[in-house]
Amino acid sequence: FQQFSDTGSRKEHVKITSEPKPGFLERLSETSGGMLVGLVTFLLAFYLLFTNEGRALRTAKSLDEGLSLVVPLDSIHSVSQQNEGRLVHLSGALSTSKPLFDPSYGLSIQAVKLKRNVEMYQWVEYEDSKEYEENGEIKKETKYSYNTEWKSEVVNSRNFDREIGHKNPSAMAVESFTAVSPNVQVGSFVLSKGLVNKIDDFKPLSLSHLEDPHADVTRGGDYFYHSDNPRRPEVGDLRVSFFYAGLSGDDPYLGTADKVTVVARQRGDQLVPYHTKSGDVLEILYPGDLSVEEVFQKEHESNTMKTWALRAAGWLSMFVGISLMTRIFYTLVDWFPVVRDLVNVGLKAFALCMASSLSLLTISVGWLFYRPLWALLLALLSIVPIMVARSHVPPKKQQ
């Protein structure tokens, strides 16, 4: 069953589908498949939590080693052979040998990177579904709505529920791209590819001082439009914007060259990765003029944030895995509403306690070879969630 309506540029319709309510054996089969997925997720959580702790401790140890060995350079305009192979710290303005061009639009800029971003005016489908039970059947009501928007990726209208009237072109006539300068320096030192990749603070490039490059291209604000009427675009029209990162020369419209701070190994006149004794690699770049202490403090903060993010991801994976593996108990009592709700609450509490305890235990094992005392304390702490859960169980039930 479908209903159609048209509200201006936004079109929508509703589709209702129905299927018989799944039987007990069918639901049991689906639960068994979920248990297998849960087991894989559960095992993946162990690997993620264990390796994350080793990575975090190794990175922290490497940063401490780097801070004790780094040599601040007195001048960036001369290369001293005394620092050959050593970890050095320097700050200065970026410089490139040649400007970056986009001849199609008559644009050039002295920068490390120039990005052309192309968007096409296209139909976009939105889907909103809800399920309900009626006359022993499971019915699904899906509302499809369509709107025209600027998108930087081609939206495949063949996957739409209703392609008629919402057809998009299969490709863009102009492609997006990012140009990177082949030679980037700070003073007399050439940055490695890894350091150049870290220059990614893209800023929009103003086009106000440029002319229309072609007769079929119109400039409007900070966009070049491939459209007969940019104010009322049609599906298939294009608009092009530009972004730059690492301004490497004085520009009358953009200002002075960007400054960066680098910590890396000196090899001749090149700055390359430094391999620490802990097995990590130091190749650091930050925008601005930072001291040695500020650089390594930022790296420690970044390592801490990454560590906690991966811990949270590991705990969540373990919780989801345990929930999926124990879902079969919920399915077995699904016919009894009161019992079903009680079992559901109990399973969630069980998954929460087990995920917390096993996560702490896995983290403690990861610390065993690095910080044995902390590992022991975490192992003892992992018992707390289970003890808390047992304390809420009535004494007769425990017996």
C-alpha cells in the first residue's frame, strides 16, 4: 500500500508491508545467528583492550624517551652536522618551491595543499520506519521523502524506493582533487611525506578577487557554479569551492605564511621519522610556535584520549557480545510478558557486570609486563562489579 504527496520541492510517500509473525523456531534460529556474531564481538573486545594497553604504555615510554633526547635547534637556516641522526625540535614558517595551480578555474596559491571540492545538486532519499503488530502480522510502515541538496558524492538514485521523478546523473562532469606540493620546507630543512600529511588544517579559499573562468561558469560568493541560474539550481548542476592548508608564502589576501613546530630525526637536510628504543616512531608536527615541553604535553594528551576512546570501544564491544550470546534466554521466555521483562532486565545487568569485570581484568593483564603493581590492583578491582551484583541477590536465592 502506498500514499503519495508533494510538498513543494520535497516529495514523500508511505509504503506499508506486512509479513507473518515469526514462529518460535524461526526466532530461535535468528537468535542462534546472533550468538555467533556476539561471540566474534566478544573475542574482538579482548584483543582490542589488551593491545590498546600495550600501545598506550609503549607510546608514553617513547614520548618520555624522546623528551630526554630531543635537541632544540638554534637556527633553522643552517644544517649542523653535529645533529645528524638526532631527534631535533624546530619552529618556523612553511615554504614551498612552486605555487599550486588549478588551470581549469584560473586559480593559484602558494601553499602545501590545495583542495578542489565539487558538489552536485541531487535528489536525496530519507527513510523513516516503524513496526507494529496487527491481526497476527508484523507490519512495517516506511515513509520515504525526497529532497534536492548539494552533495559532494554521487547519490545512486537506482537504490531509491521510487526512482521515477528522482533520477540523478551517474557521474560528475568535474572531479574533486587535492594537490600537494612536492617539496615542503621549514627553513633549510625538507619535511618528510609523513610530516606533510599532518598539515591538514584546511581553510576555505575566498574567490572574491577572481573573475569567471569560462562563459558557462559563474562565480557566486566562494563558489564557481556550473548552472544556468545559481539561485535556482537544477538536478545535475555543479558548484566548486576551494580549500588550502599550510600557507607557504605571504599573500596579499590571506596574510603571512603559516608557522609550524616539528620534532623529528635530522638526516642531512631532511626531517624523517625517529625510531625509539621502545619500538615507537616519533614524527610530530603542530601548527604554531610551540616549545619542546608543549609539544610532548600535547602528544601525551592525545595518547590519553586515544587510550580512553579505545577502552570505551572495547567495553562496549564486550557488552554487546555478551548481550547477544545471552539473548537466547530472552527468546525462550518470549511468550510470557512478565517473565520476559524480568529476564530482559536481569540479562542486561549480567552483561553490564561481566563486561565491566572482564574489561578491567583484560586491562590488568595488558599492564602485567609494564606495571605489575597497577595490574594487581586492577585485577582486584575487576571483582567489584560481580560482588555488587551478588549483594543485590536475596540470601535464599544465593543459597
